[in-house]
Amino acid sequence: MIDYHEILNTIQEEMSYRDVKGKVASYIPELARVDPKKFGMHLYRNENEFYGFGDHEEKFSIQSISKVFTLSLAIKNLGTKVWERVHVEPSGNPFNSLMQLEQDRGIPRNPFINSGALVISDILVDVLDNPKKELLEFVRKITGEEDIDYDESVAQSELSSGYRNIALVNYMKALGNIKCDVEEIIDFYFYSCSIAMSCKSLAKAFMLYANKGEILHSGEQILNPSTVKRLNALMQTCGFYDESGEFSFEVGLPGKSGVGGGIAAIHPQQYSVAVWSPVLNKKGNSELGMKALERLTTLTGLSVF
Ligand code: DON
């Protein structure tokens, strides 16, 4: 029997803000204001077995972790047609890179880099009546928490500074891979990134991906198992931008990071876990978060490999 309680205590004792060298994301002004010392972790096994420490109940900006939710919603609505618009290969490039788009004729390498998520946003703006409302409904349903919401100030802050993302959509529109109005897509994309959640709620949400698409607490099958298999494969290979190989190597779990300093990961059929520490390494992933998850798979002796 694995003593998760003991393992999380050990991780909390071992990890220290004093050891981190990186910086909090500053290219989105509102994110630069977050206290760099925040640190929390939550591991969820089921309604009766969950463990957390530190700031695990405090909400933060989930940023790119939302790309897993928007992709889930796109596949749910459009099925495999999604793959005509976005590839499934690791990019090996920074998350906001424009470079490969020219070579690849406007088809993003994967849905977890910005260009890919913007195509997914285009799909959702096209097929859903009210994409912002439906995305929130999806996240609220899989967590069972009605108070999850967008953070207006983060969304507005990114709207006022999101030149690269605006360039990415316009460029893909020029290359024929964007259908809807650029402003509508950008608005939906920034709002998706602004969703505020705690480690506790994120871990609960990600249980969906550890449980073959069935919401554990309600029993509803919301995604089919083959979709979840593909989502997990993409998290494993592309969830950490150009550090996806390193995350697989060090941690060995499918997961997704965001520049708010959050990481959510799963061990199929075992647990989901979320960690938050806003200080990012050079690749834009939470420095302490990655270390904490490395300790988790080492101390439990369990990973998908
Ligand atoms: O679009 C951006 O740059 C941010 N809203 C999200 C970036 C992030 O978390 C990492 N991206 N894949």
C-alpha cells in the first residue's frame, strides 16, 4: 500500500522556494503580480481519498492547462475531424513560436502549443452557440464545482498584451486554417486561459483523464475511452512545450502545464495530481512543480513507464 499522505508530507518538507532560480511569468501583466512563494499540491484518488498541502485550495490562473479542456470539448463535438486542422507531433519549439507555421502551411504541430489551441478555439467558436458558457459548463461538470469562473482581469490583461497570439491567428487565417472572426477567437482563447482554479479542483477535473472519460464522482461517461487515450498520449508527448521530453524523462506521467505555474498530471487508474508554484523555468514550466512531481513518481515507485 502506498502511503500518499506520508509521501506528500515528504515532498512539502523537501521543496523550498529558496532553491528556485526562475521567474514568475511577466509577459501577461496580471500574472506578474502573483506572489512567487505560493506553493501547493493536491493528489486525488477518489471522493474519500485525497491529499493536499500548502496553497492547494487557492485559485490561480490555469493558463495553458485549459488547452486540455478546450481540446476535449472540440473532440466531443467534432470527433476525429479535429486532426485535419492540427497535427499530433511534439513541436520542440517554444509554446508561442511562429516559425514552424510557415513550413507546415498553417497547420500547428499539436493542440497544446498556442497556435494549436487557437485552431481549437476557432473550431469551438464555429460549432458552439456560446463557447465561453459551454467551456465553463464542461469544467464545472467534471469538477462538480459551480463556482469555477473566468478571471476577467487576467483575460483583459492578456487582451491588452497578446500581440503574438493575435499574430498567430492572423497568420493561420492567411494560410487558410482559420474560419471565424479573429477577434472572437482571440477573446475566447484568452478567456479560456484565464480560468481560475485551485490545485484541488484541477486534480478533481483531471481525474476524468485517469478514469477513461468517466466522471468519477457522478459516474457520467463524458468522453469515450479512445478519446482519453489520445488526449493522454498528447499530454505525454506535447504537454510541456519544448520540455515535454524532459518531463517524461523526469516524471513519467501524462500532464499539462501553464504559465500561471500550474501543472496537472495523471496516473491512469491510480490518481490525478495538481501542483502550483508560479516561478517558471526557462521553458515556461513551473520549476518547483516539476521537481515535486519527480519526487512523487520516485517516492511512489509508480509511473506509466
Ligand atoms: O497564450 C499565452 O501565451 C498564455 N495565455 C498561455 C501560455 C501558456 O500557459 C503556455 N502555453 N502553451
